[in-house]
Amino acid sequence: VQLQAYGGGVVQAGGFLRISCAASGRTFSTYSVGWFRQAPGKEREFVAAIKRYGGSTYYADSVKGRFTISRDNAKNTVYLQMNSLKPEDTAVYYCAADSALITSSMRGAENYDYWGQGTLVTVSS
């Protein structure tokens, strides 16, 4: 599967943005998808994930209650709705997919086989 993340941009603190991850392939619904982010000088970190077939969702504590991950399997797309954005949310956001993840593996970047290029989200104060 090939992934393409898009929708990043510049937004003021307190604002909102929705980024998307478009996937190729007819079996997209069988892939779990995660969003990760990497800020300058920092390691890549888990943001959110959604299990295949549109099942359970998982969030990092830092975004819980502000971000929502969802998917539209008919459109082969996963979304990350980001509300109440903070300057510390500034990062390059990456989407990743894998067909064999179990619940305990959803938060680990090393467990995803397929990655899209990142999309930059900048939150100004």
C-alpha cells in the first residue's frame, strides 16, 4: 500500500486543522493506520491510531480530547482532526499503515511497514 499525507499548513494557536492520509490499494480496510509526528530536534512520537475495519482508536495523552482519528474505507482515506492546537503540536506529521498489528503494537512506529511522506503542521502563538 502507498500512503500520501496532505493538508498541513499554518494555523494560529487555538485553531483547528484536518490532515488526511490517502492510500492506494483495494484492501485498505484491512490495514490499521497510525499518525506520528516529529518536531525539529525531537524523536518521532505516536499521535493516534485506528484499527483496521474502522475499529478501536488510540491516542497519545498529549492529544487526547483535542484530536480525533477517523477513516473512510470507501475513499481509502484516514483523517486526523486537530482542534485546540498548541504551538507544541508543530511538527511534521506522518501516516503509517500495517495489516498485522495487534492492540499492544499500535503505538510503536517500528511496527508499521508502510509510511507516507510527511505533511508539515505549524501552530503559531
